[in-house]
Amino acid sequence: MGISLGANQYGKAETHVVRITRDGSHHEIRDLTVSIALRGDFAAAHLEGDQANVLPTDTQKNVVFAFAREPGVGATEVFALDLARHFADICGPVEVARVTVHETAWGRITVDGAPHDHAFVRTGHETRTAAVTVQGRGADQRAWVVSGIQDLVVLKSTGSEFRGFLADRYTTLADTDDRVLATSLVIDWRHASATVDDADPGAWDDRFTRVRERLLARFAAVHSLALQQTLWEMGKGVLETEPALDEVRLKAPNLHHFLVDLQPFGLANPGEVFFAADRPYGLIQANVVRDDAADPGLAWPDDAVR
Amino acid sequence: MGISLGANQYGKAETHVVRITRDGSHHEIRDLTVSIALRGDFAAAHLEGDQANVLPTDTQKNVVFAFAREPGVGATEVFALDLARHFADICGPVEVARVTVHETAWGRITVDGAPHDHAFVRTGHETRTAAVTVQGRGADQRAWVVSGIQDLVVLKSTGSEFRGFLADRYTTLADTDDRVLATSLVIDWRHASATVDDADPGAWDDRFTRVRERLLARFAAVHSLALQQTLWEMGKGVLETEPALDEVRLKAPNLHHFLVDLQPFGLANPGEVFFAADRPYGLIQANVVRDDAADPGLAWPDDAVR
Amino acid sequence: MGISLGANQYGKAETHVVRITRDGSHHEIRDLTVSIALRGDFAAAHLEGDQANVLPTDTQKNVVFAFAREPGVGATEVFALDLARHFADICGPVEVARVTVHETAWGRITVDGAPHDHAFVRTGHETRTAAVTVQGRGADQRAWVVSGIQDLVVLKSTGSEFRGFLADRYTTLADTDDRVLATSLVIDWRHASATVDDADPGAWDDRFTRVRERLLARFAAVHSLALQQTLWEMGKGVLETEPALDEVRLKAPNLHHFLVDLQPFGLANPGEVFFAADRPYGLIQANVVRDDAADPGLAWPDDAVR
Amino acid sequence: MGISLGANQYGKAETHVVRITRDGSHHEIRDLTVSIALRGDFAAAHLEGDQANVLPTDTQKNVVFAFAREPGVGATEVFALDLARHFADICGPVEVARVTVHETAWGRITVDGAPHDHAFVRTGHETRTAAVTVQGRGADQRAWVVSGIQDLVVLKSTGSEFRGFLADRYTTLADTDDRVLATSLVIDWRHASATVDDADPGAWDDRFTRVRERLLARFAAVHSLALQQTLWEMGKGVLETEPALDEVRLKAPNLHHFLVDLQPFGLANPGEVFFAADRPYGLIQANVVRDDAADPGLAWPDDAVR
């Protein structure tokens, strides 16, 4: 009876790089935290401690900084592609390189009514993400791109029901036709292709902006019968307007807002005062897929070593 | 040789209340996390376990919810004042009531170019705060109001020097005349009076907005010779334009951005690629005070039981 | 061109239940945070907002509390099995029920040299985990059990090398034959069967204790040539001594401890003073599997909706 | 009307240093996170951006590492004293130096029944702390030492009442004579003198161990009528057995454990199943002082710039 090495991967996680692009005193800023994972022929490192095939994570970190200089950071997805292709191309033992980026948004500070050239303030509560997987090298190389958003916190103060559900001996919840619906969304969308129109340097950023706006608009406009239905409508809404996307995955904690019983104090509470609870919370996950979607391949994290 | 009870306080911390104000389908939302601390004649509770003077923290939580309904939540500072005065007024053993509020900002979601009536998204990275202290009751009652902001993260990509500093045998840092200056600000400002013009229901909110904008504008505009100087100029800038404020306290971690040495890879790095470090970090704190400021009294947290 | 619902699941997450078992004044305590995820026939809830098949997450929470009373909490794995089987058994639309538990350890406080009957203190930095998946009902029902440990932080101050690695133009790291090796382990082990000897109520707990000790002993005893090799030896070591386990999955951030250069201050640093860095960090993941392991089935989280 | 600089301080925060002491293959480890704050003549840095008086925080970090090598790290309090005295002694503008240390505890891994020479595992949930303040230099130099513990989580499953409290129109809580009492303690104790018997290198560590055990034993043994009373008895208990201590300050969130109502499911719940809530929580703070205590001087954080 033997024992064997199964799936494995390694890489440098959370290299936090800030790239300033200078045009005189007018600066652009991009703030990325980059994680790299390499899969391939690393059995000797595990079984014998032989590092001959192991590109150190320290070197991977160096590449992040060097690439931030040259070729530089355009769209987040392109930077992730550049990095993943590099490791797949030049590192013999690597079969699959996966690069995940979390981007922090900065806005310009306003001074005397005008946006400042080189002073910035963190804007937004959410984080933009990108995850790129590259497999193989040369003519056989394949690439998958997933973009996403984390911690997008939204709330509807009405327009949300929850009723007609399955009840059993453990059910105490009552039907409601008007509740607060709040969640902190983690959403990822898979692009049908790893390339966009090269003529437009802002194409990836524009697509991100459109998807974000569409998600928010659907959340707002859909009369919710359940968080499940809201997620479905949000994902479907994006695929309907973004032909270059093949799939949307949504993960949504139900941030319960409980109507407070004020009767002991002689007060009515017509949907006005809520206790925002921390835990427990419902957690709803749903994937929405185009019927003729491309094979997802390695686009999503490998469960075995995610 | 005896042993005595010293300073003490107690109260309910972090009651998270969300208040919806409905005008048909057009809703306003206010999202507050409220902490209460009471000081007074509570020796018996400690020394003998006698609760006769102790208003339970559970009751305090109830008051937060009841007051959110009636009188309701206008400006954050007013809600805190209402709560603190209540405990000082009605609870005999209470000598000082202190109420601290953290407010989460929500913006309206845009649908078809228009702000939605009742769908919201978390905006901004920072938290608005208010801390109110009320002492005594009746004609002798006094009140102090401090407003503030937390986690206001800002960055200047140039316009910041650090040189000419004290050096000794442990100094390895070199002078620089161009660095990235970034910090996550915690700033509190003390109002000269606990009241504003009652004719204007938005006066507290307007003042908050003005102070925030002034702080950001000064951060951006001041050519920084040190974070100390930037803080001083920010605080002074606020006091110059806000006559109703007496003091500004600023606390600023220096979020170091180190220029990466790319020479080993044959690349120059003319202020473009930075490693954003986590720890350690410089921590700078400075108070800026108007010369004829009112006595701060109990405005600030009591160090003995903060 | 159509759009379809893909993989989905939902459930109540992080219900924090504390179970006291009383034998006079001698109490036992078990402190569990329970998350439930159900998969099955929930398309109508998404596509039409029809909740007829949806057992509310509120009801799931109620079941956690009710089951903590009856049948009660024995071993963590058994409690998770009881819950998962319940949802698979009684809820028609459910095809797969997955229950994850995080357990906080409490030790007895010592008073006058003896362990106290009902006073406890949190011990240990790590968290014990269990994840149970149950599929189907009746005679066809299958169950998988994974146990684990999180945040097990370990450090070797010597006995760790890293050299002979792949180098390229981006490599600046030097070989070392003596470094600090530190990590915060997340380790899961899959049991070959969902049942243990029923005659021994402590069998699951005993197995957990043995695996934890074996993992630590291997970490300590193995002369490390790389973190990869250490993980492999830890996983292999467990499978060698625990015939009832089929697989071990290890995830280990390399918590870098950098030797500080004290030469500018005229001091040598012979492996004594280290800077413990936060980010970035290497992240190593490896699975170790018995060659004749049972089919893992649904033991591990489904990547599509993890 | 002028505007002036008020209280201010600066320093390097959270330098994370790990010190290995080697005796052949037998190693000792000390894991400290050190924060420094300097007060003094720093007005020019603020008002004019003149750094001539400013010892950079980078230099302060260097001193932490250099001192970890020489004189090395014995007791946490002594290391903090060494650092604080250094800055007060050698840095002209410094009037007060304050050094705060958080210490992470490591235990030895057991291999074949014996503690390993140089392999360690994080033990305990809590953090040991020390805060030292040094004022002046030469013969006039004064020093204060405060030791402490953070995140010491304790729970009593019985032996805790809460009744007879003040009730008003907002009170809904019922009296109870048997509840779960749980808290996560932050406790600091002030030493009467900054020195201990130099003949005993372990004197500070021994004192820490005794205080921790005494605190836990009092928490366990006192029949609690309120958390206030428990805190008082814990603080008093320490001062009674530790003549070298002058004051104990305790801060305790009341981690509410609510008895779950299982009647809807036909189950009694005789003090067995509890929901452990997150927020809101009661927060109780109490100081216990010896009547003939030495003047606390600058022992405690300065409220103005804490």
C-alpha cells in the first residue's frame, strides 16, 4: 500500500504593488495586490526536497515589480495575463500559471472644484478582482480570464418579499411581503475570450464599469421574491447585455435586518427601525451560464488546491 | 492598607441600528452603530454586587432602537445628544453619559441615469463618527460634541519630502525630496458648542461635509516636508475656515511605500514602482487648538476608562 | 441563445452554538460555529421566485439549536453528520447537504491546583474543523467526513534549508542552509468511512488528537529542505499511522522571517534577530493520498459553489 | 485669534521582531511586536517642516532590531525599559519615550514525549503586553511599568446571577439567577517600581505568570452577581497577593450567551443550549487601586495622544 503526492501548487501571495504613471505633475495610480500560483512538475521538491524545478516565490515577487515597470500596468486583466504567460512561457516545469489580482480604487481629491493632479483618496467599499489562468506554452498555450468584484454591499429598503416557503416542525419564520434586503456581494464573470479589442486600451476597464453598473441596476430594479431570484436576475441581466461574457458566479450573504419590536415601549414600527445582525446569516450562491458558453477549462480555481 | 475602586464605566457597545425614513417609495437611510458608556454612582455594583443603581445594558440597547423611531435619526450628532441627555436626565446614578456613533455611508444606486428611490450601495471607504458627552441634569447639564472621520485613506504620489532629520549611529535612512505619502487618517474635531442653528436641519451634516472637503484639499495642496507638517496644516486649515470648531486631533499611520530597486533586472525606477508595506509603520499624532478655545471639559475620552 | 442556471447552493452560515452538559456542578462545554449548505432542486426559487422547495435558512438555524439539545453534541463530526443526514432525509428537494463546523477549544481554569468544575479559558490558537457531506436518502444515502485544523501556527528556528533552486534573470534570493521556517497551517484529512467504532464515544476526538500530535511531531522532526517537502512528510506521516484516513490536504503560507542586517550598527547577527514580515508570503499547497483510497466522492467542497 | 499646536507624539509602530537565543541545538524564542512613541520638542517639525529634532521612525525600528541583538531580550518589560531609556537618554528633543510591546507565546512541540529543542507551536489565545514610559534623563529620569494581558477569553457556565437591577419603561430584561458569563479580558497592572530583584532574571516573567493565574482563579471562584463585581474581585485579588503592584485596570466585554427558546420544537432547555451573540455587547471597565499607591505619573497612555 503506497502513499502518493496528489494535486499541488505554490507561489507568492499578496505582493502589494503601487504603480505611478507620471505625465509631468499629472499622475495616474494603480494599486494591485498580486497572488501567483504555479502547478506543474514539482514532485521532486515534495518527495526529495530537490528544488531544481522550483522557481522561488521570491523571484515571482521580483517579476511582479519588474513587470509593473515594464511593460507596466494597463488594465488589471492585462497585467495578470502578462504575468501568467511569463511564468508559463519561461519556466519549464510550470504547466499552469494562475495569477489573481485585487485592485484598490483611488479617486482624485478635489481642490477648488478641480480634480488634483497627484493627490488621491480611497473611494468605494468594494474591491475589483481579476483571475487569469494560463496553460502550456507556444502555439498550444491557452488562457482564461475571470473578472470580478468583492465586498459590493447593497441594500433595498423595500421591494423584497419572502413567503410561500417550505415549512416543517422546525419552522418559526413568518411570511413577509416587505423586508429589507441587504448583502455583500462577491461576483465573478468569465470572459469568452482572453483578448479584447487591442485598439482600445481601456476596453477591459470599460467592460468592468458596465458590468458593475448593470449588476447594481438589476439589484435595484428587480422586485425580489428571494435572494436566489435576485442573484439569478443580476447574472442573467449581465449576460444579456455583455455578449463577450459566458458565465457569472454570484455569492451573497443575506445580511439580515430584523424589524425591532417596539411595542413594549408603546411604539409602532412600520418598517422603520431595524437591527442589523452579524451572525448567523444566510449564504446564497448561484452560477448563471450562457447555453453556448465556451468550455470553462481552467478558468475557475481548482478545487483540489484552491 | 486598603484597596479601592477607581474610575469605572459601563454601557452597551455597538448596537447596530438601521433607520429607514419613508416618503412613499422614496426612502432615506441612516446606518449607525451606537456605543454607550455611563459613569456615576456604581460602587455598590462592584463592591457588593448590588444592581439597584445599574440600568442594564440591555435596556440601553432598547433605548437606542426606541429613539431611532421617536424622535428619529436626523444628524448623527443630534441622535447622540438625544441619547446621552436621556441617560443623564432619567437615570439617577448617572453623572456622565457618553455616546459614540459610527456611521456607514450609503449612496443611491443609479438606474437609467437616475438615483433609485430605495436601493442603495455602500460608498466610500471611511466611517463618519460622533462622540457626545453629557454631564449632569437640569440647568447644570453640560454637553460636548466631537465629530470625526476614520479610515480616510489618502495618498500623494509626489509633493512630499523628508530630509534634514536628526541622525545618529542607528540611522540608515537617506534624505529624499520626492516620496509617496500615504496614510489612513483618524481625525476628530471638537465643536465649541453642542448646538447649531436649529433652523437648519442639515447644519451638522453640512459642517461634516465642509470639514471633510477642507481636510482633503489641504492634504492635497500642502507641499509636505513631513507628515507632522501635513497634519498641522490640515488641522489649522479646518480651524481657519470653521469658526465653530475649537480643536482638531489627527492620528496618521505613515503607510510606507518603498521604491523598489529594479537595477538587478536592468531597469530604472524613476518613482514609478512601489512596494506598499504593512508593518511596521510610523504613527504620527497631533492636536491643533484654537487659542481662545472653550474648556474641553469632558469632550474627549477619559483616559482612565477609555 | 439561452441563459441557464448552473450550480447553486444555499444555507445558514455561522450559527454559533454553545452546548453545556451538566452533571451537577461539573459541566462540559462544546463551542461550535455551524454552517449549512444545501444543493438540490432549487431552480424555481431562482427562475421564478417560487419558494415552495426552499427550507428557510432560519429553519436551518433552528435545527442546529434543537439538535444541540437532542440528540446533543458528542464528537464534532457526529454532530455534523446528524445535521447533514437530517436535511438530506427530511427535505425532499435536497440532494446534497453539507455541514461545516468550526470548534473553539476551552480548557478548565485551575483553582488551588485542581481543574474547576464549570469555569473555562480559551486555549490554543488553532480551530478544529469538520466538514460532512451527505448525498441522497434511505438505502442509497452516502456520507463523507473530513476533519481538520486551522491556524495551527508552528516555527522551527533551525533545521531548515532552501537551496539549489531554479534561478533566472529575476532571481535575487541566495541559497541558505539555515533559516527560520514558520507557517500557519490549514490541514484537512479525509476519513475512509463516515463511521467509527460506536463502542467508543470518544473515538473521533481521540483520532483528532492523534493526528494533531503526529502532524506537529513530523513538522519538528523532519529536517526541512523546503516547505513542500515538510508538508509532504507531514501528510505521509499521518497516513502511515492512521489507517482509517485516506487523504491529507495541507495549505501553508510561508511566514517569512528575514535575518536583519545589523552590520551598519557594528553587530553580527548569527541567526538570532529576525524581522517577521506580513506580506507577501509564499503559499504552498499539497495533497497526500493513499494509493488505494476510497473515491472521494463529494467529500471536498464543490469548486463551483464553494 | 491664533491657532496652536497641542499635544503630539510620533514613533514607529508594530515592529515585529523574533529573537532566537541559541545554546547549541537548544533554542529559546521570544516574539515581540514593538511600538514606540516619542514626545518632546517637535513643534518645528509641525509648524515649519523642520526635521532637525526628528529622529526618524526608521531609525527607531533599527534600534529595536539592534537591541534585540545587544543587550538582547530577557523579560518583555526589561526590553521595553531598555528601549525607552535609550530614546530618552540619547535623543535631545525627547522628553518622554513610551514603548509598548505585544508578545506572542510559543510552546515547544512534543516529539516522542519530550519537548523539542527548536520546534515551536503557538499556544494560548491571549497576548501578553508591556507598556513602559520613561521621562527625562540622568538623575532625574523616571520610569513607569505597566504589564498586561489581552484577549484572555473566559467563561463560566454557572455561578453567575444578574438581578435586582434598575428598571424603567425601556426595560424588558428579566432577572436571572443562573446565566453563562463570558468575556474577553483586557487587563493591565501597574508596578509600584520599574525595577525588580536583579538577582532573579525571571522575576518579571514569574510575576506575569502569578498574576495571570490569580486573575483566572478569582474569575472561577467568585460567585458572580454582576460582571462589575467579578472584575472588582479579580483586581482586588491580585493586589492582595502581589504587594509590588499598585493598580489593576480591567476592561471586559460581556459576551452574551442567550438561552435558546426550544419550546416551539417541544424541547425544554434547562441551561444547556446557548446562542453566542456577537453584537451588541455590554462593555464594563473598572480600575482597582491600592490606597497608598505611588503616583501613577505617566504610567498610563496620555489621553490627548493615546
